[in-house]
Amino acid sequence: MNLVIFALFSPLAASVVNSSTIANSVYPWLILPSTPELPQPQTGKYASINNIQIWYNIYGPSCGVTILFLHGGFGNSDYWGFQVQALKSSYQCIVMDSRGQGRSTSSSSNITYDLMATDVIGLLNYLGITQAYVVGWSDGAIIGLNLAMNYSNRLIALFAFAANYNTSGAKDISLSSVFTAYLARSQIEYEQLNPINDYQSLYNNLTTMWSTLPNWNQTDFAKIPSSIYVWIVDGDHEEAIYRDQPDTMTLWIPQSGELILPRTSHFAFLQDPDTFIAALERFMTQATSYYINQLIVNNSLYSSSSRYGIPCRAPYWSTGRSFFRQICLFFFRFCLYIFFQKLFTSMLM
């Protein structure tokens, strides 16, 4: 993203935070709703990854389908509160604060998307999770794309919201009252949450990264295998990313789909959480169906388990019997969803 010219350390910043930007606006894309809370318990845990402390929390069933949520730059996992609350009864939802942000610490190394991608892989390894569905917002979506390119065997599907693939695709966010309000709010949240509490260093680190990264082209996107189900998503009033960015990425990822959410911006998951959650639920259903089809097409459930293994912790799928049980569970959930969908439709007719 373009460098921000904004007095983050001035009294103005604090005054913006609680105003919900333009609180009385009739347009939802001009409003920055309050930061939601994650479900209880909110304490979370720390994992030692790449010589730093990564904060994470886990909600939902301990085995089965795993969704990993990755937040945007300067943010924290709390921003996913609505989505985790809605999905945790059906999926294992994992949130993590990116290095140096939220509750996670950093090192002397410059923050890059490559480095943050290795943090994600480190956490998955730490938790014993072979594969996951990834839902990313902004920087989190860019990390997700990085994972799809470089660690494709660890991803089942990617929901990439509000990502750009090169620096020229980012707008001047200092011109957006919504985004400047977000930056002011996230600074205060950082100072309340982070154990290191060196915002100036984080600010310099992220804005420096945004001046040069990401810097991808079609050749880079060709690294994403067709086995990974992908949605490229954005708001129709996006204030940080030019529209050609999601359009082009969708063209460069043949199996991907593009979704533009109405009357929302870079913060659609806050501005219209119901629509965002409905999109996520649809994505998960279709991604699971695509995933199962990949297993069938490869025609070898057992020999391909190392690549297409069920997204469950290793001890539960290491035997053929448990692996087959999880496949059956996938089919059962999918059939149950179709049944209730048809039942609900017939009741409305």
C-alpha cells in the first residue's frame, strides 16, 4: 500500500477512534464500525515461532475442518470476531496475530510477506495441522496468496479479501477518512495489546514493506496449483485497492472465482458482517465439495493422503481407517447441508 502521510501520534488520532468515522453517514462504506470482540475465552496462547512469540487462539471442534484467519496490516485477530462467532460451531477456527502486530512480538528482521508466511507455516507445524482453509483480509490475504504460491501443500482453499498483487495497485489511503480512522484506532489497540509496545518501529516496518511489496506478476500466480480452491473478494467501494487488482488476479488463477460485495469497502467484514459470513459459508461449502472432488479425481485416497490429507491433526488421520472416517464425515456434512437447504426452500414456497 502507498505510504501513509497521517499524524498518527497527534491528539487528532485519538479523537477519530471512537467516532466510527462518519457515524451518521447513510452510506455503510463510509462507516468504520467498532472493533468486535472474539468469543470467550479471549486469553489465547503463545507459540515460539521463528524466534518470536506468535499469539493465537482456537475455537470450535479440535478435529476436522480448520479455518485459519489472517488479519490486515496494523490490525489484530479481534477484527474477525463476527466471523469466528458464526463459524466456530461448524469448523475449527484459528486466529493468529501477525508478527509485531496485535499481541505478537517481532524481531530485528524487517517484516516481509515471505517472513509472515513462514510464521503461518510455523504455527501450523506447532499445532500439528497438516492443511487448512485460509481466510485473509488485506495483508492477511496477501500472506494467503504467498502461501498458495510457495506452500501449496498446506492449503486446501483460500478466501482472499482486499488484496493487491503489486504496489501500483494500492491507492493513497491517506485520502480516505475511513482508513485514517482505522489507522488511528489500530494504533491505540496496539498500545493496549502488544507486550513490546514499539509502534514507531512497527509503523516504519509496515510502511517500508508496502512501498515495495507485494511485487508479483502472472508467472508468480502460475505457481498456485489447480488443487487449491480460490475466491478473490473485495468491496465495491474499496478505498485502498484499485479494482483492476482483483479482476487481474482472478484471470491469472484459472480455477478462482471473483466476488464483489455490495455497499462495502476494505472493511466489509465489519460494515456488513451478515453478507460477509454468508459468503464465507458458501465458500466453505463449495471449497469442501471441490476438495472432495480432487480426492476422487486423483483416484487414490490413501496414496495421496500426504498431499490431500484430511485437514485434521496428524494423529487422527495417520491410519487408513480414521482417514476414511473423515471422508465420510465430509460427505455427511455436505449432504446434510443440501437437505436442509432444500427443506428451507420448500417451506418458503
